[in-house]
Amino acid sequence: MTRPLAILRAMSDDTAPPAERVQELRQRIHDANHAYFVEDAPTLTDAEYDALVRELRQLESEHPDLVTPDSPTQRVGAQPAGELRTLTHGVPMYSLDNAFEETDLDAFAERASRILGSDAPLAYHAELKIDGLSVNLRYENGTLVWAATRGNGREGEEITPNVLAIPGLPHSLEDAPTELEVRGEVYLPKAEFVRINEAREEAGEPPFRNPRNAAAGTVRQLDPEVARSRNLEAFFYGVGRTEGLPVSNQYDLLTWLAGHGFRVNETRARVTGMEEARTVIEDWTARRSDLPYDADGVVLKVDDFALQRELGETSRAPRWAIAWKFPAEEATTRLLDVTIQVGRTGKITPVAELEPRMLEGTEVARATLHNPGFIHDMDLRIGDAVVLHKSGGIIPEILRVLPEQRPEGAEAWVEPTHCPACESELVEDGANLRCVNPECPAQRLERIGHWGSRRALDIEGLGEKSVDQFLDAGLITSIPDLYDLDEERLAALEGWGATSARNLLAQLDAKRTPPLPRFLVALGLPQVGPATAEQLARRYRTLDALLDTTAEELAAIPDVGETTASLLVDALSRPAMQHTLEGLRERGVWPEALEDEGRSDALEGLTIVLTGALSQPRDVIKNALEMRGARVTGSVSKNTSLVVAGEDPGSKVDKATDLGIEVTGEEGLAEIVRERGADWPFEGSGEG
């Protein structure tokens, strides 16, 4: 597990006097901390940052007179940004010292043994170090009162509205101490990271660089609706104080947390001594690329809380824990060419053609370049040496250029003016270039291939290679043509036969009336993935109802918003889409309507806001209202028809009163529902 110090040596300046070099290192680390913790826009890789910190610590150990209280080695993180309310943690949230080589682990164990005065091997608790955003949840008398980021370790930013919908985050606790702070890591799963970036690129927005950035940006959104539209997750791993808890070690603490509704990572282990710890670290390092989330190391904690208290903390880190950092998974290669990919919506994506390199267990020869601006901002030229990584552990991406290795005469990439597939003139669409020719053969191939993909209708045998073959043979020109294919002509194609032809036709026939959400995904509508498709299907129940809607109605649906609504209405009204839908309907290909499941329009036209503690979980009441035709929103405005208030309702009632909006309790709500001719399944406890 020993790691070379090439990065550290490459970044150091041996000629600078120690005091001058220390000052330079502190400034660079300060700037990097601000970019990482406050702006969510890292300027250094983890390896580069860690190298700077290690060099600074080394210099400070050699020159103790240069150590100052404001040195980054004596502090945690960065000051919180100013837009969100600042909260003070009851117990500081410490950072962790890092280990990069086996000698670092040995030094950690030896120091602990020396402080404890014992040579017996220590018992450690090993946990994956999730690459996300550290959060602190404060409970008082068993009720969650606020959530905050780590910030500078003493103070963080309040993010309560944005974390309430995260799974594995209980809003109330039983048998808990009067005051309890629970620490965890909020992260974005790799698959969700890919989905969000696809939507951002389609909308002409810059993609997130990695899941950690995306999670941090989401949690710190001032608009909770944005946070709710992204499927954040969290693991919880500790508390501020253990007093009042029936536990005496880290393992039992995680068991207690899990028993009280907190989501804990099951990839954890108890080990004795550093040799067992090394075995676990090596095993988890080998399996890190298979994880559905980003992990950047393994944390070792002395398991026993009494020993933790005896070991204590420094001003910035506990002496009873250390983080082994995984090696940076990057590869240096050379850019051979830039080619163009045309998507099913006409979006032009430049692609880097690279000298093949092994990265995280796979050979990588191509990488996305996102859009022309990405290339220009990097000053990327053909022949450049580049550093490659996998964004989110999935998508190969160029991280940075190495200009010092640029070959003489390297030429800049020339932005295309015409579509490589149909020669149509390209148009600018925000940060993207787009081919707007609906008959573009590349778009046609992508659209038809997407129709049968696993993500859409999942038609076995209808892969991109087959679609390309059908197009070349003149058997199809559009999606509806798939349902005109006949066995004889299919069987005559190279590589086909009667059996494979019959199988494909049977697959097509079986998917003539797919569920509405899958049908919407298959159409390739802008920014409509599976989650949004489910929302649309629940709201409209039939495709015909969706086709009759307006952008204003769509924008009112949670997780849709004005931008997606506008793009969706435009896409559905385009002549090419209308022609596709008419062709499908003529061939008996149309989605199943969702069953009403007791849906009615009794509350149609009412916009209702729920506030305070209600007799049922808020989502349950919200769903019941929406099933009866009401629109349920999270904030009071002049368009609100009714506010339903439970116990401790807060400021929404005051705002409703100021606006002259009716406020009622659950019994009053039940009466309104019944007066409108619908049933109401809950017996509320509020005043009518």
C-alpha cells in the first residue's frame, strides 16, 4: 500500500526560505478550502491538496517557531458562506488526520499505545469514508430542531429544509437523550449524479464535476424544491456526545443509530491491531469501484469510547481516529483527436479520442468533452497530454491538461459549423451546439435506439446495431415503422434468421401498450427521466390528458418547474413528434392509462398548504388531497386557497392571515372534502 511522494515533490519549492514557503502553502490551502467548502468548486484534486498539507506540516514540525494559531493545520474547513443562517455545533465537528502510507498508520497506532501506556493491540472500528458533505443533526427532547453543514467545525450553515426528505433521517426519536447531535455524510449516488448531469447538459447548464460537488450544491440550495428534485442519500456514523446513550463503543453506537431509524453503512468491520486493519483496507480498496457511491478512503476509529476520551483531541482532529486515503485514480494519456457525437435531440457533443489507458479496471479510449466551451476553457489542443479520471466513478472525463508536455505545433480544435451527419447548419443553444434538422440520420438512429433501450421500453433485440442495420436496409425511417417490420424481410438480413426475426416481432408486439411512465421515457422528451415520468403519469393518468396540458399547469407539478415545462410543451407540439405519435396510435401502440386508484376531481381548483404536526405523515395527507384533485404546495402565496394547520404551525399561518387566506384544522379540512362530495379517510385532531 506504500505510495510514492511524486506529487508532493513535484509541488514543492526547495529553493524558497522556510518562512516564505510556509506562507505560500498556507495561502494556497486557504484558497483551496474556500473553493471546496464555500464555493463548492474545487481548484485542486484531493491528492494535490493533501500534498500541500503534508508539506506544510513537515515544515512546521521542522520549524516550530513558524506555527501560528490560524495555520490550516490548526483549523478545520473554511468559514461558512453568508447566504444561509449560521448555527453553532454543540460539540465541534473535527476533521481527521490522513494516512497515505503504511508508516502513517503505524505512527498513529504507536502514538495511541504511548498515550494509553499499553502495548496490547487496539480494537478498531473500520468504516468507509464517504465522499460527500458532512452534516450535523440536532435533536432536542427527541425532535429534530435543525440540521447544519460542518462549516469551519464550530459553526455551519443551516440546511434543515433541504435534508428533511433524505431517507434514513428520522424527524423524531424515542428513548433519546434530551440533547443529541447526530453526525453523518450526505452524498449523491453515482447513478443519480449521471442523471442530473444529463439533464443539466440538455438544458445548456454546466455539469457538476463530481458527486460530492453536486451533493454540496444541492444541500446548500436556498430553494428546497431543487433539493427535493435530486435524490440525495446519507449515512450516519457518530454523535457529538455519547452521554445518555446505552453504548460504550463505536460498533454499538452504529447499532443504536440503525435501531432508531438512521441509515448506517453496513460496509464496516471490527478489527484488532493494525495488521487486521490493513487487510480490511486492502479489500475495500480493491472493491471501491463497485460501490454505488463515491468513497475516498477508510476511517479507523479506536472502538472503545473510554479509550477515545483518554486519547483526546488536538485543536483540529481526534487522536483516536485516522483516515486512510485511497490512491487517486487518475491516468495520464494523450489526446489523439476530437470527434462529434449527435444525440437524439440534436445536441452536439465533442468526444476525446485518446491513447487507451487502464482506469479503475477498464480500458478507456474515449472521454466526454461536454460542449465547445469546455474545450476552449481548458485550452485543449490535439496532441496534448491530459490527466484522465472517471467522473462519479463512471464517466471518463479529462480532468486537466499538462501544457508543459504539449508537442510543438499542437493545433487548437476547430468548432464545427455544420452537422457531421446531415450537413445542416448548427445553431447555438446556450452552451451547446445543436442540429435542428428533424430528419438528421444520426438523431433518427439515436431516437429509435433509445425507444428500445433497457431504460425505455426494454425491447430485446432492438439494439443500436440492429437499428443501424434496419435503417441501412431501408426497412425503417422512424419509430412507428418498427411495427411494420415483417418476418420475411427481417430474416433475410445478414446475421438474422427466422427465429431471431420472430423473437423481435414478438417483443415489439408485447410492448404495444406499455405503462405510461416508460412510454414517456421512450419518447426521449427533454429532461424527462424515470422519476419525472412517474410524476407526470400520476398527475395526468393518460397520454391524451398530458398532450392537452399547458406549460403553466406542468410548472406547478413538484420537481418539474418552468424550464422543463416549457421544453416539454415545445417538444410535444413539434410536427415531428406529432407525426410520431399519430403513427404509433394508428398501429395500435399507445400507453396504458394509470388506474384511477380512487382519484376524483372533488377538490379541483384548490391550492392547499399543510403546516405543523398533523395526525398523519404529511406525505400521506398530501397524496390523499392530490388524489382528490387538489394541488398541494409548500409555501403560502396569494394563489393559496386554504392552509391546513396542525400543532405548532409556525409562520405560514401568520402569512395566510395577513393575506386573508382561510386557515383550518384537520377536522375543518375533512368537512370541506365531504361537502365537495368526496370521502376523507382520516379523523383529524385539529380544530375545525
